[in-house]
Amino acid sequence: MSNEIKVLLASAEVFPFAKVGGLADVAGSLPKPLKQKGVDIRVILPLYDTIDREKFAIEFSGVEFAIAMGEENVGGKLYRGKFPDDDIPAYFIECPKYFGRPGIYTDPDTGEAYPDDGERFVFFSKAVPEALRGLGWTPDVIHANDYQTGLVPAIYKKLMPDAKMAFLFSIHNLAYQGRFEPELLDLIGFGHDEFYPTGAFEFFGKVNLMKIGIVFSDIINTVSPTYAEEIQSSEEFGHGLEGVLRSINDRLFGVLNGIDQTVWNPLTDKDIPYNFSADDLSGKRMCKAALLKQYGLPEDRIDKPLVATISRLADQKGFDLLIPIMKDIVEMDATFVLLGTGQKEYERAFTELAEKYPKNVGVLIGFDNKLAHLIEAGADMFLMPSRYEPCGLNQMYSMAYGTIPIVRKTGGLADTVTPANLATDEGTGFVFEEYSQEAFLAAIRRGLSAYRDKQGWRNLQLRAMAFDSSWENSAEKYIELFKQALASARWGD
């Protein structure tokens, strides 16, 4: 078959094994359609303490190795498993020193990033070639994702130039770049003569793992066409790397994420109490009743519009717009529920709002996958007022469940949600452009007004549910990128 390319997808998180954000969803759902199209796809990630080895039948492969981390040799072991309900191989790097902790990136007790995160992901990146050597399997392409695996292409090209592989590097969120002190080069095994202004390893006096991934990869992509344009346009989106990205824009592409429709499908979803479809939405109303009950909100609010958000509580997500207008949302007699965790000031602000408006506002600080499904199924509208959004998945989950997204026109939100017009039967959501409380509130008002038009709202739901958010088209585009990476692989950088 023409697609018989061997690909190793390297990621710091992969659903269902380990998840913090959307990176895990993409790394966990993209392999399935690739395999269906003939790609020999396998994934590799760290074996965190949080991963349930028994549940996923993860077993020691017999492969052990020691990796030079500066003056110290640190031992690692390779474990292997498979995706549930699939035979796609998953490989896991065990190292108690770096991954034997209760969190993936951050200490759950403090909410702060682990101070040795740079060291941890240097180890993981250096473990990838050791794992492949032990397995006796050589991919044609290594698909690295975000800064945590940005070193992998550089390690191969600088230290193992005979291993002629191609590299695709996916940028899921450019704001998280992995900037560390120059001493990190000692752990990688590169000399400090590599560290000079404008060089691949230097970024304003720091080592920047995202920049390294961009410079050393053969093809680079982001997770939506609009975001690919935005990150070249200004520091607001490029976070200092816009010049680097403009310099390689002939090998930079935008490919929209899809969603796993075996997981996110209201007709078959095992995580919601009542299933439904575009043909029969009655189960959605019952899910709404279950959602109100879950949050301890009055059951007589079943006919009031219910708006929701599931998110990392971070500045990027636009909470500085949402919190000040919560009073307006309550005064418009809407119900609001939130599921999320993150910056402590946002956690406190939403907790206080729930205490102030106990009949209108429900807040759960944390993450619960089953509850996330119930929110998508039971809510009427979903809020995403992001400053920037590389792709966004929740707007696509929402549309699949007939939950209408209210979004800012940026990144993947601009590529997936079209402005609703009930009079002309067009659009799939409510869109605002200016990053302001006024513009966001106006979009919410449009949504709440439309909700009162029963037939118009039903038609809007059906248009949203008909949106094609499958991986089908995007998987084809990734295969093209793998082929382009192979055709343009550069060595001796």
C-alpha cells in the first residue's frame, strides 16, 4: 500500500494513558485513522506513576538502558502495551527519578511546574533512540509533539547522523516553549559552542526546546490553518518565535485536529446517562437534568439556558473576560457550570461566584472525564472566549452533542465555528472578534436570544451536529506531511 510508512509518535501525554490537555487527545486519537489508512503507527511516552499499568496491561519489554545526564548515568526501562480496543503499540519509558511522581508537568500539591522539567524531558528525548535500538524497529518518520519532544530531531541529526529518519514536528501550543538555562546543553550532550545568538540552541539567553524542534525538523505543522498564519504574524501569537517561523514558512503547515468519534458520539457515549442523536434529542434534555443534579442546582432550571465551560483555568482561555460578566449572565437568568483547574486566582474567583449565586452557578475545581462528557451532552451553550486557541477540541465536542459554541474568532475556533443566523438557517455558533468583555457579552446575548426561538435553535443544533469533525481528512493530510518530510529530510545541520 502507498501509505505503508513507519511512524513513531512521541508525546509527553497520550490519551487514555496520561492526559493533561488537548495534546493527549490528539496523540491518542490520530493513530487510529492513520492505522486504518495503512500507516505502521506506534506511540511512545513516559511511564508516569499516574498510569494504571494493570488496567492497560503494560509489561516490561526486557529492554534496559543507561543514559548520560551530565556526569550521572540514569537508568531507564522500556515497557510496552497497546491502545485499548486496538492493537496499536504503545511504548513507555520508565524512570522513577524523573517520572515516579504524582503529576505529569506540575506538582499537584503546589500547582507549580516541576523545577527539573527540562532535565526530565531531556531524559525522555534521549531515551527514544535507546528504546528503538532495543526494540530493533526503525521508523521512517518520528512525529514529535511540542517542546517536550523538541530535542528528538536534534539528538538524531547532531549525534546519530547515520540514522536517516525524517522528522515532523507538531506545535500544539506555542506559548509553552520549554525555556531553560544554557546548562541544559551539558545534559543533552551538546557543547556550549552551539550556544550563540541566532543559533538553533540560543533564544534570548536561554535554551528553547520548542525552537530546537522547529529548526531541526524537516516539516512543521500547527493544529489549524489560522493558527499557522497567526504565529507568524506578531509576538502576540508567536511568543518571540514569529521570526523563526517566518524563516521556515515554506515547510510550515496548518492541519486541523479532528475528534475521536468512537469516544465523542452522543449516540454511543458510555459516559453519559442518556444517549441521543440528531434524529431524537430527547436524551439531551435528560442529560441536562442529570447535569443540574450533579452540580446541586435547582431542577426547575431545566428550561433555562445552561452555558458551560471545561478548561484549564489559564490566562489564555479568556477568563478575564468571563469573570466580570458573570453578574450579567446570572441577571439574564442563565445557568452556568464550570469544570476546570489551574491558576489559583481563577479557582478562587469561580468558587466565590458559586457561593454568591448558588441557584445559577455550579463550579467543580478539578478534572473528571465522565463529568466532561455529561457537560458536553447536557449544556445548551459552551463558552470559549480564548485570547488565542491553536485548535481547540471542546468546540467540536460541543457541536457533536448539539451544544452551541460561543467563541472568539481566533485559531482553530475561526476554522471550525461559523456565525449563526437563525433567519437564514446558516452557521453553527456565536462568534465575536474583539477581545473585550463587551464583544463577548454581546455574543452571549445573541445566543440566549436565539435559544428562545425553539425551531430556530433546533435547526442550529442540527447544523452543528452535522459538522464533520472526524479525523478522516486530517489523517490524509498528516500522511502527506510524513511523505513530504521523507522527501525533504535534511542532514548534517
